[in-house]
Amino acid sequence: MANYQQYQKYKRQPPAKGPRIGKFLVILAIVFVVYLIGRSLFGTNPEVETNIPLEVEDNVMAESINNNDNSNTNENSNSNENSNANVNTAVAGSFSVETCESVYSRGSSDEKKISLTFNVGTSKEGEIQKVIDGLKNSNTPADFFARGDVAEENPDLINKIDSAGFSIYNLSYNHPSFTDLPESGIIEQLSKADDAISQRTNKTTKPFFRPPYGSADDDVLSVVKSQGYCPVTWTVDALDWSADYSAADSKDRVISNAGNGAIILMQASNSVTAQIVPEIITELKNKGYAIVSLDDLLK
């Protein structure tokens, strides 16, 4: 009896309808695996599906490379232009007044270099053309220091020096001793001289200034530096202006006192100067000295 009742109870249970959740998940997993296997075996390369012709890709890449090259070229061109601009500035004057910490009477003793400098302290031309010719014929650089009043009285003299390609620096306006001047007087002397000379040359007289009589102290240095100048005196005065010195005496004075970094002072218009300049150049070069500009000597 019990067996029959148990049978009837079992018989009355309705059969399970529909797939179970577990079976569904198993089937879903199988389908996904089959899909992946099929895609791996028969699927297309995603890169091919983009349908971009190889030539187009090459052109795009080439264009990109060209653009980068052009960009680099432009950058290099701009860089070169800036570099050239800096070079041009350096050619005009590489000496920085910021490095000027004293009154220079000579350059470095480490190199066998010498500078020839000439004062333009009179409006009379004298033999200045012969001096210029002596320098030009030997391709020798030199620097001139001119007074402002001389530039006003004889502008052609200043133009002649400038046209020959030589730098003209500041020798004050009318040659007073700067150690006797107040700050305002020093500034006025520098400014008036610069105005008078630059009106003839269209160039500044900076960065070098020669104190009249070589007279300069720390106060003078401070003021002239604030105005953009560095004071430069000399190592050897040829005394070519003195009646007590012959041409031979002046030349020997220069040669015997020459040394590494020496700054030679001569007068631009003197006949004695015109006579000894070619000889001085020859003898200094024979001794192995390089004759350079102040800008080169003091940089």
C-alpha cells in the first residue's frame, strides 16, 4: 500500500517545463566558444576591414613625414635666423659692459694679442689718411677714440674713419679730467660726445670710453658703466705727439714695451704716427703678435 501511494505521489508531480537556468548558461557558453573559434579560423583582419588602400596609407604617412620635416625645417630655419641675428650682434660688439669691473689698461696676458688705438683729439686731419692707408694696406684692425667737439668741427674727418670700417668710441666731448667732474658732468660729457659722433656715423660710441689723460677712479667707473660704457686707457703711450720724441723713438717705445694684451695709444693725425704705423705693424707681427680689435682683446 505504501508503495502504491508513493507511486501515485510521484506520478502526480508535473514534469519540469523548459530548460533550467544552469543548462541555459552552459548552452550560452558553448555558443560563445564556438563563435570565438569560428572568428579565429574564418574571421577577417580588422585592419583589412577598414578598406583603406595601402597607397593611401603610404601617402598619409608620407604627408605626415613631410609635414614633420617642414616643421623641423621651419624650426631649424627660425633657429638659424635667430642664431645669425645673434652672430650679427656679436660681430657688431661681443664685449659686454656687465663684465667691466675695472678701468682696462690691457687685455689678458694669456694670449699674444695686441690692440692699436688712436685718439682723434684735433679737428685737423693732418696725416690721418696715411694712418688709415697703413692699416688698410696691411689688413690690420684698429680702434679710434674721438672727441665730440672734433666731430662737430670736422664731420668729414669722422666720416673718413667710419667709411674705412674702423670703430669710433667715446673720448668725451671736450676732454676735461673726469675725476674733477660731478656725476651730472660725466653723463653730459658722454652724452654730448655720443650724439655728435653718432650723427655722423649712425652708430653708437658704446661700449668703450677713454678717460681724458687716463684719469679715472672707482667713482668715474661706476658712472660711465651706468651709461653703458667701460673705461679703457692704455698700456703704452707712443708719445708720438711729443716734440721730445722722434719717429724712431716713438716706434722703439712701442715695440720695447709691447707684451701680451697690450693696448697701444697713438695720435690719429700726427705725421710721426703715419710714418711709424706700418713699421710697428710689421715688427709686432714678426714677433708673433696678433693685432686685434679692442672688442676681441677685452671680450
